[in-house]
Amino acid sequence: MFSRDRKTPLAEWWWTIDRELLASLILLMICGIVLSFAASPPVAERLGLSPWFFIIRHCMFCVPAIAVLIGASFLTPRQARVSAIVTLVISIVLLWATLKFGTEVKGAKRWISAFGQSIQPSEFVKPAFAVIGAWLFSEKMQHKDMPGRIIATVFMLMIVGGLLLQPDVGQTALMVATWSALLFLSGISWWIIFGLMGGAVGLGFGAYLLFPHVSKRIDSFINPDGGGNTYQVDKALHSLLEGGWFGRGPGESIAKRFIPDAHADYVFSAAAGEFGILFCLCLVGLICFIVVRALMGAQRQTALFPRLAASTLAIQFGLQSAINLSVNLNLIPPKGMTLPFVSYGGTSMIAIAFGMGLMLALTRKKPEERWATGLPTYRSAVVAPAE
């Protein structure tokens, strides 16, 4: 079945896929299942549910996530581009439809019912935009009269507008960071980069002034003793300190029982209380390995689009992980961002699996034999030379 001599699609996939990267992603998903057993029962009991409720649902979400991960990894770059543009258009429509027809939770409309399920469209927008943005930027780099950057920027503004109206400042920041990564990887001038950094600071001040929940979180972060609600952050830090180097053992953490979102945004803190700092360092190491391995695989690509798209997906994965970990360590204000493949959440897990599946597809070996396009390629240490 997997013999090198056989020319079946399965055999070809097996010998061209980055098996170490695939195994690392599945291992991270397994870690999420283990931590679901540790973190979710107290949350379920507080909500009057069965202790197994979130565990069962988390495991159920893993089944379609693995199917999407492996299925997407079979795609060619052209098929990946087509699937991404379809996903992007549908997700943007649902994103804006959420503002009118979505369910309001904690003052924000981020969820919409579709196909009998609650879906968070912003989760699917992220990997789809990373791929389509990379394609548009690569077209601009190869055909100077192609307005690829302008079209990508229009898509980004449409997405950011919908996210700010929900409001969802955390996802907005990640989308802008993804777009900025595309600009940087495409060889844009440093002057423009510095200008964009200044613009980002201005947008941050604007969000602070316009969105009350953002200002409250920032004020509580800067001045924890000023009367703001820091209960969840305090309990998360307590859990981090409680476990020490080796943890209190499975089911023995006390602090994690009082973290409202221990199974979701603060699963890393719950893991520290149960399994200790060493386990958390291994988890961070695994995430770093995935990002670095994906970037190395992207650099081996000779075609520009797969190289740029895989790099952007890897950076996006790393940024989302870094945001979640920083919130758990109280380095930045709370953002409501999941830890990829570890936090509870069906939409998030399947969307991340879609993105990582595309990344695996775009980093397949010997792309020049299967995806040769006759277009210019770049073999330097960066994605493309500066214009």
C-alpha cells in the first residue's frame, strides 16, 4: 500500500508528506484530549452538566478534525487555492450575517447557526485568507500589473470591519498580523513596515477609546488593584504556580477548579497545575517544533505561491499560540483566543485542521515534479527579494 514502487495516490501522499510534521500535529491533538480530561470536568459540573460532557464533545470534534487535516493534505496547490477561495467567500458572508442573525454571547455576536450547528465564521476566515492572500501577493510579485496586494488588502478590510462590529478585537489583531506577515514576506520596504507599525499603535488606541470591554481589560491589566475583574486571570496564575515543576498529579489541582474557562482559553494554566511546568515547556516546545518545521518545509519549495502560503500559515499558527500563552501568563490582556488543537472548541479545531492540512499539502516534497508552473522561483533565505 505504501511501497515506493506503487503509484497510487495514497502511496504518493505517504512518501511526499512531511510525516514528522503530521505526527507532531496529531500529538498536539492528543495532548488536547489528555488536558480535556484534566480541565473540563470542574467546568461541566459548575454548569450542571455531566463531568464527561466536554470530554466527549472534545473527542468527537477530533474525528472530523483529523479527517479534514489528512484530507486537505492530499490537495495540490491549485486545489488548495480553490478550496481556500470558496471557504473565504462563504466565511466572509457568514461573518457579516452574524451581525444580524448571530447569537449574542457576553455582549458579542460571533456565532451563527448553520447546517444545524453553531459556527464561528472568523475561525475559517483565518486560514483561508492566509492562502488566498499569499496567492494574490505572489501574483503581484510575478506580474507587476496584477493588483494582488490591493485585492488582498480589500479582503482584509472586509474581514476586519466585520470582526470589529461583532466586536472581536483579538481575531482582528491576528488578521492584521497575518496581512502584515504577507507584506513582510513579499519583500516590502522597511519604511512601509515602520509606517504600518505606527498605524497599528494608532488602531490600538482607537480600540481602547471605542470599545468599552477593551478598555476595561486593558485597565485591569495595567492596574489589577483598580477594581477591575481579574478573577479569571488571578486563578490562572495561581494554577500556574500551584503545580511547580512536576504538577500535583491528574485531578489533584485545586486552583483549576475555579477557572471559568479552564477547558478553553485557560487550558494551559490548568495543565500547569495538573502536570507541572516541565510538561508545559514540552507543550511549548512541540508548538515551536511545528512552526519551525513548517517554515523549513516552506523554504524548500521552489514555486512562490506554496512557499509564501505555507510560511504564512505557519506564522499564523505560531501567533495564535503565542497570544493564548501570553494571556495565560498574564503578559497581555485577555483576548479570547484558543490554543490550537488543545483548547475546547469544535469550530476552532476544524478550522485549524483545515489550515494545517493546507500547510502539509503545500510543503509536500518534490513540488517541481508535480506542480511545475514555468513561473519564476526564488531560492534565497527569504520568500522573495525586496522590490
